[in-house]
Amino acid sequence: MSSPSLPDRLWTLEETATFLSIPVSTLYKLNHKRTVPAFFRVGRRCRYDPRDVAAWLRRHTFLPDMA
């Protein structure tokens, strides 16, 4: 059984916030609440797999009711 491949590059907190179009401070708060995409701790820094961020975003996409 092979392990899943790692991305070429992990995103920083700032890059992730930019991608999500939210302030860095909001991403810090979401990190604290553990309601953000999965992240890696590298020392004291948070790093995000772009694939996890995209999957998280898809899970949090709401479509309007077609009533």
C-alpha cells in the first residue's frame, strides 16, 4: 500500500488567507477553534496542503435553495 504523495509546496498562513480571501487574523481564530483545513505544524508555524484547503472549501460551499 503506497502512502499519499505530498504536495510540491505547502502554503503559509498568509498564502492560505489570501487564497480564501479572509484576513490572516480570521484564519488565526479559525485555527484556534479547529474549524479550518487540516494543517501541519512546522516548528511554531502552520503550513497548509493546498489540496486540503480546496477540499475544505468544497465541503463548506452552500448552494441557494431552489424553492
